[in-house]
Amino acid sequence: MTPATAATPVRRSAAYENWRPPGVGVALLMPVGPDCLVVADLGGTLMLPIGDVRRGQSPEEATQRILASRHGLPPLRRVVVDQVQMRRRKVITHVLASPPMTCAAVDGLAYRDPRAEVRVMPTVQFIGEVWPKARLRILVALQALATGTTAWIEGGAVRAGISEESTP
């Protein structure tokens, strides 16, 4: 048999399996005034303030470890649940949003990572500079916040939101 006619091996793909428990995280969407957001700047890497949700903890409880405040965080509501199936585990990120804040209220916030700086940045500028994979989550979260709904993103596909009044 010549090399040109040799059978090429068939590549078999295995189905994704959740070998490990899901990774659950939370991100905070905190508007400041009509056109700015609170962002964490970690040496030039811009992101929403984020953290992990520990076992037995709700996303709302996990937010208390993300940003420390002298006055406490304002009431938060869930605007997006983003689920991505990775090779060995599912990753779920809850995005919780606050009502619009003032710059004075942001001055009292401290991020969980002391290397990061909490900044107020124009929303349009932040969306242009954020990591591209996070852009969809942020845009959907802003829309859900504006419409009073909760949206779901599964593997990059956005599902229609449910009104806050219709959820138990």
C-alpha cells in the first residue's frame, strides 16, 4: 500500500461530560448616573467586579465578598445567567445589577483584589475595551436591566428574558 492510498485514521470525538461540579461565579453590573459603569481595573485589564460563589452560598451572598463598602451595597437583582459547557465542567455566571449609583457612593468601594482599582468609566468606552467574550454578557445585562427582565445565555445563544414581576 502506498502512502497516498493509506487510510487516514478516523478522529472520534467524545461527548462533553461534567466530570467536576460546575464552576459558579458572579459579576456586578453597577451603573453610575445615566452613562457610566463601575469597573475593576487590574493593571490595564478592565472587567466587571467578579468573584466566585462558594458551595451553599447564593450569588447575592457572594457579592458581599466582591466589593467592600462603608455603607453596604445597594439592593441587587439578577439580570443575566450565563452558562457555558466546557470540556469537563459547566461554568455558570450570574450577573447582578444595582440601581444607578452616584460617584460619591463609588468612592467608598474597595475591590476584593487589592491590586485592582475601582473606577467609573463611560459605558461605551468600557464595552469597546473589554475582553470580547465578555462583551455579549455585558450588553445583554444592560438590556435586561433596562427592560426589567432576566436573560439567559447558553453557549453564546441568548434566550428571551422573563419579567421580574412574573418570577416567584
